[in-house]
Amino acid sequence: MAKDKRAPIVVVLGHIDHGKTTLLDKIRETSVAEKEAGGITQHIGAYEIKQPKAITFIDTPGHEAFSKMRSRGARVADIALLVVAADDGVKPQTEEALAVIQEAALPFIVVLNKIDKAGLDLERVKKGLGDKEVILEEWGGKVPLAKVSAKTGEGVPELLELILLLAELGNLECDFTKPASGVVIESHLDSKRGQAATLLLLEGTLERGDWILAGEASVKTKIMEDFNGHSIEKVLASSPVRVLGFNQAVRIGATFQVFEVKEKLEEALSRGVASAIQSPRPQTAEGEKTMPLVLKADAAGSLEALEEELSKLAATGLTLAILRSQVGNITEDDIQLASANPLSVVLGFRVKVGKGARLAAERFGVRVQCFELIYELGDWLKNEIAKISAREPSRKILGTAKIVKIFRDDGSKKIVGGKVETGGIFQQKRFRLLRRDFPLGEGKILELQSGRIKVREILEGQEFGALVEISLEVAPGDKFEIFEEA
């Protein structure tokens, strides 16, 4: 198929407080920067301008705990803007942003911001960049430099022209006739309209009524909005779009595909075509202590920041085993999941605890802790680590089975069909539900059938039907991990 030119996707990187979001604010002439607590961007945002030509910008947080979000923005971009404050120069997060740019092999522009300030020593800033092997064009290198004031708008038109020039040199093209595909930039729970995700189209066209599969989450598109919140009917490649109504929380970093009919989406899901970045299954070394965690946050970007913060505690001799990592308020189901282990903790970041969840926590004796700042959460966990003396009860894995079909779903009772991959599956044994190796919860096998004959066990390589008890949704492609307490 013939390809047409598409708009460039530009990621904005740099040190905290160097004016990344304020620069985008000036470009868009809106007040995005003022809406962020403390003026610090907390989540990736994707914004599009149409003049002089279409450009999509991805804004990323500057706080060090959000390094994964910055890396994701760079992976999907065509051009990077490295924003450096003219009165501050190269800082630690400037160096980190530069490393992200170099790893992604992105063409980039150094944007010297805050040039409206008096008493600037621009040569000192340029030398600092040169010390990091950023050789500017004016010094005989290949890196262009733009001088701007995000406050006054000085130099912004010239910056846009420079971006479009780099885009022309990059020969950016795509096939707009194909079904859309791309990546999830952000996701969150809209309190009134359900699960929402910001998608960035890298190929094709998305229209209202299309089916979207993003990781394990899916939706028939009924509500699509541009970055200003305006309802739209169609989106083209290189553009961001906010889609509402997903059947479950969407993992940021997940790729998404578009299908015209639901049947094709279900086929793709069963084949495991869609992929998502998931937390790995925790591996516990012999003699190592374990604290199971349920993480709930206001947005998927916050979850990644939490996981980044938790990873810093891995060297303490304690495994922080993440049982669930989801967007949304803390629910009774979260408490029930955590209640299986006395060491479990439910951690919330900028979310609320429902009344039912609070009562369940009291009933089951589950600890629930909520925080507004990441470093406070980290400090609390460090203190808890010192208090843990008992080990997590060990489990013996009896087998694993892949689910291929759901025959009936009556709430907590379900009839499923599958095939045993390792070991065996046994009547009256408990199992963990895994999706892309990510633990979602636990259930129990009530009955087993081989063909039409009721049996007590099914061994490796054999197909089966099973009546199971589990409150969570089970989907084709999921796995059961059958276990017993050792």
C-alpha cells in the first residue's frame, strides 16, 4: 500500500523545573503547567498542535522515580527536545535524559530555556553540554540548538520550524489505510466513566466503533477524545487519543491493535498476539523473607514509579512480592487477595479506601497504608522491613494449565476448558490465576472432567474441563498454577 507523510512525534525531556511543561504550555497556549501539583508533571501527557503543521508532543515527568516513563516516551518518539535551563545548566536528570535519547538513537534538539533571565552565561551551559559529548552545530557538531523563553514565547516559532525541518529529513511515513496500532501512553480510572487510556497511534486509522485490544484490556470505541477533551470520530497515525470504557485497567507500555469485529479481537487474544509490560513473577531465594504487596494508584504512571521505588529496597534481604498492581481506589477484593498472607500490605498512592474495603481490612486484619508522596511510602516500607521476622509460608507447585475456552461464567463459579502444560491439575486443590505470568488472584478447582467423565486429576499433556471457584474474570490464554502448602 502507498504510504503518506505523517506528523512527527516529539518527546520533551530534561531536569525537573527546567520548564518542559511550561514550554508545552506556551506552544499550546493553555494552562497545563498550573494544573499539576507543585508545578511538577506527574504523568506522561500527549498533546497535538496543528499550526504551522501537525506535531505531537509527549511530556514526561522529571522526578527521578519516573525514569521508566521517560524511557517509554523516547521509545515511541521520532525527535527529542532536551530542555536545559539557561540559568542552571546540565543537571543529573539532564544526563539521564541524554542517556535515554542516546539509547533510543533519537535525533534531538537542545532547547536552552529561560533566556529571558538576566546575567546568563550561555557559554558555560554549552561547555557543560560539550563535556557530556553533546557537540552543538555552532561548534562544528550535529546537534541543533534553540534558544527560547517558555515564559514570554521568545524563540518558540523558530523551535517549531526546526522540529519540522528535522521531520522532513527523517522522511516520516505510514499507511493510513491500515487498522490502527500503537502504544498506551497513560491510563487511569475515571471516577464517572470507568477505565480510560491515552493511546498514541503509530500506524493506521482508528474510528468510532472499532474494537481495541491493549494488552489484556479491550473496548469497543464509543467515547474518543482529543487531548483537549473534545469528542472525535476518527484518529490518524501520530495522533494521541483518549479512549474510555475499557473492560479492565490498561497497562501503560502495552501495545494495542484495532479490529473491525469482536471475533477477530478474541482470536488475537487467545493467540497471545497482544503484548504488555507486566511485573515479573517474584522469585524468592532460599531463606529470604517475603512481604506480599497489593499496589493501587491514581494512574498507571504512578504504579511504575512505585515499582521503581520498591526495586531500590531489593538489596535489603526482603522480597517485595507484588500480588496486584492496578489503577483505582482500594476495594474489598484487594483486601481479600491480601488476606491470604499475614505479612501482606495493601499500599495506596493518591487513592481512597472504600468503606467496604476498610471494614474488610478490619475483619481480616490486613494492613492498609495510603500515601501522597512516593518517598514517604519508601520510608514506611524501610521501617516495616526491620520488623519482619517470620517467613512467608512456602508452597509446592503441583502443575500449570493453560485455559483455552470459557464455557460458562456464573459469577464466582466458572466452567473452563484447558490443557495441562506441566505436572497435573487436581480436584479440590487451589490455584493462582496468571495472566502473562502476572498474578491476579487465587481460586479453587471444584470438579474435573476428561471428556465427559468426572476425574480427580488430569496430567501433563491432557485436555480437561473444570468447574472452578474464583471471583476474578478468567480469559482464554490465562494460566492456572496449582499449588499446595508445603
